Amino acid sequence: MKLRHFLSFSLLPVLGLSAAETAAPAAVDGFHYVKTVGGISEYTLEANGLDVLVLPEHSAPVVTFMVTYHVGSRNEVTGTTGATHLLEHLMFKGTPNFNRAKGNSVDQLLERVGAVYNATTWLDRTNYFANLGREHLEDYIAIEADRMRNLWLRESDRRPEMTVVRNEFEIGENNPIQALDKEIYASAYVAQPYHHSTIGWRSDIENVPIEKLRAFYDVFYWPDNATVTIIGDVDPAAALGLVKKYYGAIPKAPKPIPAIYTEEPAQSGPRRVTVKRAGQLGVVGIAYKIPSGRHSDTAALNVLGAILTSGKNSRLYRALTDKNLTTGVSADVGFFHDPSLAIIYASLAPGAKHADVEKITIDEVERLKSGGVTAAEVSSAVNQLLASSAYARDGAFAIASNLNEYIAVGDWTLYVTIDDAIKKVTAEDVKRVANTYLLEDQSTTGWFIPVLPPEAPAPVPVQPAK
Amino acid sequence: MNLSLSAFRPRLSALCLVSAVCLLGAVAHAQIAANIVRARISGIDVIAYQTGVRDVVTFRGSLPAGDSLAPPNNLAIPTLVGGMLDKGTTTEDKFAIAQKLDAVGAELSFAVDSTTVTFSGKCLRKDMPLVIGLLAEQLRSPAFSEEEFAKLKKQTAGSLQRALENTGYRAGQAFAEAVYPPGHPNYIPTTEAFLAALDTATVADLRAFHAKYYGPAALTVVAVGDLDVEDLKAEIAKAFAGWTGGVAKPVYPKATPTDADRDQSVFMPDKPNVSVIIGQTSGLKYSDPDAISLRIATTILGSGFTGRLMATVRDKEGLTYGIGSKLTNDTFADGDWRIVANFAPSLLEQGLASTRRELKAWYEQGVTPAELARTKTNLSGSFKVSLATTDGLANAILATVHRGYDLSWLDEYPQKLDAVTLDQVNAAIKKHLNPDNMVLIKAGTVPTAAK
């Protein structure tokens, strides 16, 4: 059950606060205080609309600083698929102020001080982060703020980075299940941009011109399209002062950030896809349309997913894995800004047939829809999710990386309140959401069928390396 | 046979600039060893460390019962014994055990590697007695039911077959087979050999292995997090009372040279990325005196974005998404040194040429004082960051024990790094490595092998 990691992290037990409780805000000239929930205080930089979240945590002299841009692969169109991610890579190529030749690039600074840092791109957002000693925070903020608007974005950087990203695409293509997953989403979504994966189509990765990447950067990389998060050993007023010092001079976006108006048309019947490639064992994936992560049914959908696939007592483990029909089962419950998919994956054991595994899976889903679940099943699933919540508070960086997904989904306060929502899920809720969303006419079923070549080519002896 | 039983990765996992460093936290701890409580309880080496985290307890531990201890007639036995630990005990079946854990969201799992069976657990503070009780029950009294054994054989065969789809796994397997002789703990038997052993294994074999190797003699239990140390000791004393047996940690002989082909391809159709390994045995255990110098040198060559390989082969030339170098498999026995890389088939030869160019320059010219200084602060800082979480601390403590160090090593490591000189680093490269005799493995749709 992968998605519980996105759904069950709460700060309330850490801080001993209720969601309604508020801490006294830091008073810093130039910031508008918005609210405090679960110990996290939200501010807006008045000069340019930059959103800032601050959570002081003083157990160690370390701080996580993260900037989340509200742009992901959902903002791409044909010809620019993968551009968000390619741009994320190019963000490390330098600016006139900070670059490798000067010896002060982001890589050079952060590796020298032993920071953990990186950047990631997903459907709804792009984030850049570092986890480092508090004494290095100002240096990192300076670089992060500088590259918001001053990136070089040179063709001479795009060319070698394109092949780097293409190799990342190729590594993903090596995995037949990832290939199946792309096809399921591409079939389930025909209009809405979740249709294509974040890595993009190969031809777009290879050919998107630097001018389009520049245009993408100039549309989306502005302070009023970003959220800064600071968690760790900081004084909130001092941290806000640094944010103001380095981000304060950056203007607002000159034009409104474009809204996505494309909606997925209603699906009017079941869909099927098949991927045939060289491989060893088959996979069956059954995807169902589910609402946005902000929807009130999200908690119940995750409990449902856990009951179906989490642990040896889950229904599909007992029906499939324990009978040696699968080597594993899982449910990926989408947690995204827009409606997405919950996908049940069943990975076939040697000798098992796709049709048999698909039928048993659907039979179990229908049995759950008609007969419901027991209170004991709900209790066990809820406790698993809540324990995961506690486990995921293990370090400032873990908190930041999970909070990032709630920022992306469009309401960071869900990060604080989701545990309470999970606690309230009842057996009736689980049955109701199963009957609301696990519908055949809203499903997309995918099979990965391994194909063994008629005769594998014999390796040709090669000369010993020089 | 260390196989992941997870069949696939989640869809759409966020794309990282480089994926390996996406999940760390950070805490810098002062004087770790002074705050650790270590005691021998019921014959077990118990190590407890209370941290400031709220409500979470993380467990790690091991005992020597890995694949290298397999009986001569069946190499699959240690893996199968480890696989049966969570399939029910003499007092309750696997579903009952899972229900107890699931009901409180606790986790407890077992894995077998070449030298040890390891366990990993996590629970809320209040559930520590439950997890310790189940750990003892599962280690001491597996049911070894015939029905579960038959299922496990099929699951293991399935997992093994699925692993054959993975270019990285195939490259690693071929590399180990090429550089280590059979009998060395880091040698990986062929899939065919393992499947054949799986077929002939019996429950009687499993019981005999369990009786011989499972016991407190060299069992280590590490617990980190929000715990009461005295309560932990009491629970362990209760749960493991009266258990005897086990064996001391084995001492392994050094690997002897092999005459394997130095350039091998594992052809796999429909794989647009080729996994590459270039390397050799190092002749060094982690704790050998030269190892720290060679680790620093290896970091300079191939760690992080500013390492030479990433800075040139990736950043400058755009030939790969990921390339790096490391010393590995050296905890209990002498291990290996390797470069690991990914290349598209069309860029494979160019990528290999660039990699060899960087390797040659590093080997022949050594590293610079500036690189050494930067790498010392990097390794020292990242070591502290790795101790950020209960998982990181528990892993580090267990690794320290496995490597044969006193726990004070956790505090002394930064000073040990600092004491290494440029001459030591450059001498270690020359002394222990020989690029002319390294093995090259390519796994995927390798152009030269596909005719």
C-alpha cells in the first residue's frame, strides 16, 4: 500500500497540538500572517505573494529548506511533455552569480557541507530541497532564490542534459511494469494531462527546444507560484528575515499563472490495454477513477486499499499470493491535485494465468462491494495507517518531503488533519466508497504479457577490453 | 539469496535528479556511544539507544545464518529457513501473527543475505513488548509446516524469475560470479543452481539448519527511539529465556583470483538501458587499515554530483543518468570495488570510453589536496546526516558491530577521516586496484551481443 505514505503523516502528536490550536505568529515586517495549523505557520511575502511555511523543530542543529513550484507534468502539452522535469535538471546548471566555474554552484556548496539535497518533479509540482546544518541555511537560500529568475538556460547545457534525461527514461522503460503503468494512465485519461507520465514521451524529451523551456520557466518560476517550507532548528522571525532578504526583490509574475481548464470527459465503459515485451512474468493492473486528493473520500479510499492489499490478512493476499497465483499485490491510491486513479496491481507467479488472476481480483472487489468489510478489518487498516504516520515523523526531512505532496494537492493543512479523517472511517464508509468508485465502466485494465523471443540471440564473443 | 519480494515499484514515483538520495533526514548527535546502553541478556548482545523521537521504536538485528553457511548438499537452505520465519510458529499461524502486528501498525520482517539473517522492526512505544515477544517466537520456534514450505518454494522461485528481468540484478550476479570463487560469501550462484537446490530442499533440511545455527551465541538486537531501556531489557530477558545455541561469527578466507572472462555481456532483449559494472575484488574488509583511504579516493571518483564520474560522464558529456563508484560487500569478508553505470545501447561504447578515461586518470594521477579536503567534510557531514533518524541510527549501530568496531567508532569516525593524508589516499589506489585487470559486465540489449 504505497500511498499511505502520502496520507498518514500528521504533526499533531509530535507537537501535542490540536488542529485548531494556533501558535503565536512571528512578527516580521513585510510578511502577512495567514494561519497556524498543527504547529506549522503560514505567511505570505507581501512584496510578491511568495507563500512560506515554517515549523521550528529544535532537536538538532539542522534545517530542511524546500521550495515547491506549483508546476508539474499536468502543465505540459503535446510537444513539451517532460519539459517540467528537464527544466528541473537544468536548474542545476548555474546562473551568472552561482556556477561551477566560480566554485559556488549549488552542487559544490551543498556537497562540501555534506547536505542531503535534490529536486523532484511529479504530476502537480516540482520541488528543490536541502537538509543541512543551520549555519549553512543562508548560503542555500541565496542560491535557491537566485535561480528562481536568473537561470542560464543555455542550449549548450540542454544538449548533454537531454541525453541524461533520456537515459532516465530508458531506465524506466527497462521495467515492464512502469511501461504498463504509463499505458494504463494514457488510456484512462484521454484529455486531462495526467494522460502522459512525468518523464514525458521520448520524442519530446529529445526535441523540445531551449526556447520552449525558457518560455516554460518564464511562465511558472515566480514567487507567487511557489511555496517555501522551512523545518528545523530555526527562529521563525530570523528565517523569515532571510527569505525576505533573498526573495523579496523578485517581482510577481508579470502575467497570471495559466489555469488548467481541460477536464477529462466522462468515461463510458471499461477500457483495456496490453503491453507485450520480453520479460519473465506477467502483471495485471486494474485502475479505477477516483477524485482529487482533497476530496473527503480520500481517507476511506486509503483504508479500502489497505484492506484489499496490505499485509498477509488483506483480501487479495489471501486470495492470490497465499495461493501462489501472485508474487505480490498492491494498491496505489492516487493522491493528486486532480482526479486520478486507484490501481490494483497483481504480479503473476510462475504458471498463473492473467485471466484467472483478473477474475479473482474482480470477484474479491465485488464481494467487498456487496458484503462490505468488518469492523476488525477497518480497525487494523486504520491502525496501520496511523502507525505509518508516527514512523514518518522521523526527521525534519521526512516531514518536509511528505508535506510537499499536500502542498501539491492544493491544501497543505490536510497534512495535519488527515489522521483524524482516517480515524473516523467506518465499515460503512469503506463499502460506500467501494461502490462509488470501483466501477467496471470507470475501469482500465492492463496486462503485461512477457514474450520470450523464439530464440535468444547467442552472445557474440567480444575482444577483451583494452 | 537476497531477493526483493516486492514485485514492482510504485507508478509515477516522483522523478529525482538522482534517485538515491531522496529519503534521508538529518540530526547531528553529540557523543552517541556515551548514550548507548549495551548489555548481554539471555546470551544476546542488546544495544539500546534512546533518542528524542516521539513514540517510535526501531529495531535491527542479526545472527550468522546466511547463505555462506549452507550445507554442502543444498545452497538454498539458509534462504528458505529465513523465509519460513514469518510463516507461522509452533503456537500460531502466519495470519495470527500478522494480525497482531497489523492491529497496532507494527512491522517485523526478516531477510537472509550471504552471511546473516537480519531482522527489521518498527512499532509505537507501547507495542515494544509485543514486537520483542513475536521476534523471539519467530526466531526460536518456526513451525516449518509442509504446506507453508511448498508455498514458499513457489514464491521464492517466482521472485527469482522476476529478478531476472532486472538488468542491474543480472549485471550484479554476473559480476559476483566473475570476481569471486565459489565458496566465498560474496559469490552468487547461478539462478539454475539455486532453482535446482530449491527443488530438492526438504523440511528436515530446514529443521537441521535451524537447530545448528539459530541461537543467541552471536545474536545482536539493536533498539533505537522512544524506549525505556530497562523495560526493553526485561522484555528480552523474558522472551528469550532458556534459549541456547547458535554459532560464532564465521571468519572468511580472502577471495582467490578467478580466471573469468574480463569482458562479459548478459544479453536481455527489449532493454533500452544497459547496466554496467566495472570492477574487481578489493582484498579489503571495511575495517582493514587501508580501507578508509580507498573509500575516500573512491568517493572522489564516483560519489555525488561533484564526483569526477558524474561531473564529466554525466554533466559534461551527457552520456548517462547515473554513474558512481563504491567499495562494497566488505563487512564480514574482503569485498569488491566497482563502478556502476547506466548507458543507452547507442551510447554504450562512448560511455565506456569516457568511464575508462576517468578511471585511468584517477588511477595514474591520484586525487588532489582540494578534492581530499572537500571530500573529508562531505563524508563527515553526510555521516552525521545519516544518523538523522531511528532507522539511520539503528543501521549505523548494527553495521558498527558487524564490522567489529567498538561503538565509540560512531563518534570517532570524523576524526579518523580527518587524519587520512593525501599520500595514504593515493597509495591505496595503486596498492589495491588494477584497472588493467578489472572485469567489465554489460547487461541489457547490448549491441555487440545482439546479432
